[in-house]
Amino acid sequence: MKIYAKKIVTTLIIIFLYIIFSKNLCFAETVKTMTIVLDPGHGGHEFGSINYDYGIMEKDINLKTTRYLRDYLNNYYGINIIMTHDGLADNQEMEIVDRSMVARNNNADLLLCLHYNATGSIYEEANGAEVYVTSRREQYKYYDESKEIGELILRNLGRIGIASRGVKTRLCNDTEEKWQYYDGSRADYYGIIRYCMKGPGDDRGINFSNGSGIQAILIEHAFIRGSDFQFINTDEKLKRIGEADGQAIVEHFNLKLKTEVPNSITLDKDDLTLFVGEKQTVNATIKPDSAKNKKVIWKSSDSSIVKVDENGVIEAIAEGTAKVTAIADGNEAIKKEITVNTIQPHIDIENGAETSVIEGNKIQLFTDIGKLDCDVVWKSEDENIASVDSNGLVQGLKAGNTKITATIEKFNVEASITINVTKLSEEQKIEIIDYKEENGVISNFDRETNKENFIKHFNIPKDFEINITYLSKDNIYVGTSAKIEILDSDKNVVQTYITKLYGDVDGDGIITARDYTFIKNDIMNLKKISSEIMKSTADVDNDNVITTRDYTFIKNDIMNLKKIEKR
Ligand SMILES: [Zn+2]
């Protein structure tokens, strides 16, 4: 009893899971691709029935009708048509089993075998269409579905005027194995149906109860002689018959015209990189233009990282990577995927260590915003203590502390440091002797100036130090863009300067051909000098533009014709 209870519970769970997982979780339409094999009955030296009065052979009208059917179905999407033959030479024939094997080998969904009927004797009159299907009922697709299709075909032929003799089954009478199916029961009489169901060979063949039998439908469209002849006596009429078969297939399988089904989707953007908080719209185009349903379904592989709405608006939610897929609503096989990488936007104030500035002096702050390309807004909490301009240049105004904040408003991220403005006594005042100082930039020194030289010329208190950071660590002389820091006895940076040496564009403290190469590349627009300080250094003649004149100054200097004077 307990074992039975367990079995029942297990069965219920399996049924429950089946229901859950078999639900179509995707809303897009599935356009199934199916294979249909068309078999024009007879062919070659096998004529089939004959209308002697008009010299018409069944093999010829079978082939014509099949070609019309093929052409009709080829207008529909998701259908693969295979013909067992497209006309045989007069000395050829094609075995029934070989026709069936075309369907079996292609794992066809259906085989349609096209014939025209005849009575045994020319004196016997009969009319109407009849359809033969398998007698087997192991699966819906065998007898039940075949009968439904057969009835649609007969209905459509009826609209042409051909009477219906019904959908029929016919069984073998013999008792040998080859006339039986796997279970020993009588097999279907018509070879095309029998071999499609059980496979080749003169035995009972395979057990097709698992669905491995191929559905085959034999259609006797009309009688080749007698009163039915009026329905088949022109190619135009044969075409209508082929189309009647085709319409039944289209209706039963709900096929859609190729011109109405999406067959491609393109996106106007490739893989994207977005900052968290950023949105980007991706537009999808569905072809053909005549597609009935051009709606697009958007999906994200991970909506905790990237969200996408029904209009293709992609939003970066968190840092990571997700795939966004656009699926044609009218045909889910048509889709396009892009990868979206998301980056958390950040801002850091780089020189966070330099937090002191002497009253009246300036200190330059820099930010690191990674790959972002957007404006930074600088703000001082107390404008009376220190001001900051739009480029992060801080000026100490009054002794005290204030917070300087750099914000990327677009992403609402900020960084801040506290600036300490100090007042120095008269004797502590730092003076720059000989050199010219403007906005934290020192110029007007000789190019042979080294660190010792600088220390000598800065009139700084004894317990203070100077730290020079060269642009390149191999430098001997102070060149352009060296950073001079003045540190107090507690090793706090109290002042920062940047150096500028005219003609020394590359910052190595010596004037060489490398410097005029920079100028040359700038003039020729090969590579513009981007740094402001390098630009002003390259402008040797101080006329605010970089020209060949500046280049000449440097050349003359190198050739010892005329040395660049300090300014
Ligand atoms: Zn025939």
C-alpha cells in the first residue's frame, strides 16, 4: 500500500513538473520547419492508368499536379519540400519502397502520394476523389491526423466539383509476415503507406508505436476517364487540383506566406559599453517589409545587470555583462543578440595627499574618472577659506579647513578632500627668486637647472624641503612638466608648482630633435600637442600659435646658431 502511495506521489510530481516546463515561457511565435515529401505516382515505363480517348497517361498528370502542389507550398514559410522524383526517363521506374524511403530518410513529417483513379474496365463508370490513410491509431499523427488532412483535401476538391468518396483505410489480406506490422496485425494495403510506417524489408519492420512511423496519404484525385475527365482536361484544372491539396496542408498546419513571416532582424547597434545608470536605445528592423507581425520582443540574460524594455531601451543597472536579445514576435527563430558590458562610474581626486595650501597660493587638483567622458563640477564648501575654479585649481584664501568636492552630475558620483589653508609667518614665506611664477607654473629658468640649483634659488625655510618629480625618471635637468613640491618640517606639501622650459616640449630638460618633431607633427596635423603646458612650451616665440618659426628656434638652438633664451 505504501509503495503504491509513493508511486502516485511521484507520478503527480512528474505530471506537475511536465505542466510547468511544457508551458511556452517565450511569447514569440514558433514557426516550425516541416518536411513534406511529394510523390508523383508512377513514372517512367510505368504509366499508371490511361485515358485512351484523349491519349492521357496518369504518370504525366500525376507529375504535373505534384509540381503545381510543390510550387504552391513553396510560397509558404518553414516548409521543406522534397519530391521522390521529378519525372523519370521512359526506361526507368521507381520502386514504391524507395519512394517511402525518401520520406523515412529525410525524417519527413508527411508524405503525399498523388494519383488519378481508374476503373478496371473502360465500360465501368465511376467518379470522385478518395484518400487512403494508415489504419494505425498508436499516435494522433497516424490515422486521426491523416484523416483530418484527407477530409480537408476532399473538401477542397469538392469546391472544384469533384465528388468525395471519403477517407479510407485498406488492409492486406495475406497472412505472411511481410503483410503484417510489428504486432502481427494486418498491415496497410498500399505499399507507400506501409513502408512509410514500418520501414523497408519483407518483414514486420520496426515497432512504430513510439512515433517513428511516417504519415503517408495517398490521394486518388479523380477518375482519369468518364465524367471526372472534365475536371482534369487542362493544365489550368490540374493546377487547381494541386492547389486544393496545398490549401489543405496550409490550413491544417497553419502555414504562413513567406512574404508575411519575418526572415531577418537587424539592430542599429553592436555590442555596447554603458555606465551604470546610463540608458541607450537600440532599434531593431524586421524584414521583409511585408511581414505581418513586426513586433520585437526584447530580453536580457540578466536583468539585475542590464534591463531592456519593450522599446529596446537598455539600462545599465549594475556592473557586469549581460546579453540582450531581440526576437521577432512573428518568428522566434529570427533573433539577434548583443553583449552589453556595464561599468560602475567613479571619480577619485588623484592628489589626495596634497591637502595644504598657503594662504594666497594655489594648488592644482586632478581627478581620475576612468573611461568616463564627462564634465566634472568643482565646488568648495566654504568659499571664504578656499575657492576652486572649474578646472580644479584651488586658491587658499583664509586659514582654516574646507571640503572641495568634484562631482559628475550625470551619474551622481562625487569625491572630496579637505583642504587645509595655512597662514605662514613673514620669515616662512616662500619666495621664488629669478624664476617667474604664474598660476603655479614656474618658467624662466636655465635648461641646465638641476634640483640643487632649484633648492638654491627657492628661498625656503631651513627645515622645509623640495621634492621634484621629473616627467621621466632618467632626467638630469628640470624640464617641462616637472612637479616641484615644497614640504614643511612635518613633510606636508605646502606648495606645488609645475615647471615650464621653453623649447623643451618633451620635458626631458634638454632641447633636441625630439622637441622639434613634436612641433613638426603638430603643424602637419599628424599628432596635435594636447597638453596645455607642452603647447605653451612649444610656442617658443610666444605668439600664441605653434608655427614653423617655433620649429626654427629649436633647430637653431640645436645647431648652436642661436640659443633659446630663458623667459
Ligand atoms: Zn495511380
